[in-house]
Amino acid sequence: MRWKHWKLVTVVMLLALMLCAVGYARKTKAKGKCTSTAKAGETERKVTAAEVSKAALATLKKMARGAKITEFAEEIEHGSTFYEGSWKGRKGADVDVLVTDAGALVEIEQQIAADKVPAAALKAARKAAGKNVKLACERKTMVLYEIKFRKGDGHCELLLTPDGRLVEESVEKGKSDDDDDDDDDDDK
């Protein structure tokens, strides 16, 4: 009876070890591959120009500079609504622009040739993709706002997205006004 009990424990332990090994192998295998970037609660759907908010549509038309916007999409991310417009740029490259519902510019994506990508970025991409893989390259310009203020005995800086999400925060304690490198007269 005692021997049968140890056999059962051994089988259960081996099964658990095998499950751990399979999980580790999947995690390691997925680490080297690109995976879906969609996160829970994020949605995207094609819409018509009539479904885009007036402020967002005005910004997209301004950014297109007379080019025909060929596609619109509504994206909901982080609880905020964004609109994306797509068109062909002056040199025939695909351009996608993302704006907030209120019309604030969030990001610009423009298709570019691989030889326009900085060498270090291209080298890292080729290393991740492999030697004989065709790369589709885009230059992404993201809009962030740096807000500086004093609070207590420190100087604070916030880096925020147009929809108000915090990207980075820094506080320098005890910094005197004489140490401030910024020209505070810029906003006067």
C-alpha cells in the first residue's frame, strides 16, 4: 500500500514538471516572435467621415493638406476615443494620422523606405526578423506634452499624452531657481 502511494506522488510530480516545461517552452518560443498588440478593452472599427467627430475630422483634413482621405477608423484605447484617417502622401507613401475625439494630434505614421530608417534601428529589426524577411517600415511621430511646475521644495515634470495619460513623471528635490536651465519667459 505504501509503495502505491509513492508511485502516485511520483506520477503527479512528473506531470507537474512536464506542464511547467511546456509552459516555459511556449513562453520562450513566443518571446522571439511578434505577438498581437491588442489589449483587453481596446477596439478598432472602420467608420465613415460622417461618424467622425467634427473636431477630429477638421484636424484630419488639415493634416491631409488636400489629399483624399481614403479610410477612417474609430479606436477606443485606455477609455478614450481616437479617430484615424488614412491617405496617400505627396510622394505616394501611405500616411495614417491619429487624433483625439476633440481633435488633438496624437501620432503620425508614414510609410518609408528601409534606407530611410536609422542604421541602429534597422540592424535591431533585421536581428529580430531574420535575414531574408521583407521589412515594412514606417516612421511614427508621437505627440507628448511635457509640463513643468514647482511643488513644495521640488521641481516636477510630467510627460503626458494628448488624452491625459501619464507617460513619465520626475521630481527633483531641493533644486534652486538658479539651477533651472529652462527659459521661463517662453510662455509670456
